[in-house]
Amino acid sequence: MWARSDRSARAGLTLVEVALILSVLGVAFAVAVPTFLRAVRSSKVAEVTSELQRLHFSAAAYFTAPQPVAEGKRLRCLPPPAGPAPALPSVEPVAVQFAAPETPGSPTWKALGYEPEGLVRYRYSFLPSAPGCGSALPRTRPRPFLTLRAEGDLDGDGAFSRFERSAQDDDGELVLDPLLVMHDRIE
């Protein structure tokens, strides 16, 4: 006769073993999923950081380029406001040509020599407080001299997060504020 009590002859798992395996998997997912989502969100914010930095470099080069001289003083200039470009942001990255005529503010993007590096998922805006030449604002003024903005839908729910960097005219140099200001990062 056979004896089914021998553990080595038994095939399959007991209910306790299945529960233990499911518990271990549940804990692993509970740790991994939020970490993965944070990494995805951080990669989306990395685009904003690098593109606003690149936009600042373009604006600073334009600002310090040789311009007209008035009353013995070399004038600093900024082009008119531009954007948002593209008109609508995308959840998935898309190719956008900022200098193309159909892009909002294309003459400004072209004058700045700014094109995004690769695909973008945000819409970008260039917002000088006083475009034109010789329009320096006092440093004590509460409004920034230039605002660089990116807006996008981080999680595909239709609500936009807004990221801004500001710059000031510091004795003829366009200096970027080190802070990236985020509005509605978690929409």
C-alpha cells in the first residue's frame, strides 16, 4: 500500500506556501512600482531642465551679441515673446521644428537659433518682460527680466504642470536664476 504522508512523494504547493509566495511578490511590487514611477517622472523633468538651460544659452548669446550703440552705450536686446511651441504638448515625445513658419513665435525661435534637442513632450515659451533694445529693468524690480517656461502633461490626465526659470540683466549679462520653479508638478 501506498502512504501519502511521505512529503517527498507529494506534488504541488500547500495553501500556506502559495500565500507566502504571493506575500513576497506583493512586497516586491509595492517597493518596485513607486520607484519605477518616480524614475519615469524624473526622466520627464530632465527634459525640462536641459531644454530650459539650452534656451537660456540661446537667449544669453542673443543678449550679448553686438547691437546698436546709443549715447555711447552698447544696447542689449531681446527678441519678442514666443510660444507656446508646440501649440499643444504631447504625452509622448514628438519632433517639433521651432523655426518652422507654422510654429507659434517662429521668428523669435529663429532669431535665438533655438531648436530643441531631439523629441519634446512639453510646450516652451520665451517671455521677456521688455523685448527690444536698451530695455534693462532695475534689479530691484520684482518681475524677472526674462521668463523661460515649459508646460506639459506628466501623467496624461489633461492637466498641465508648469516649470519656469527666470533670468536677470546683471551688468550686461543675462544671468539665469538657479531655481527651477514648478507649478502643479503633481497635477
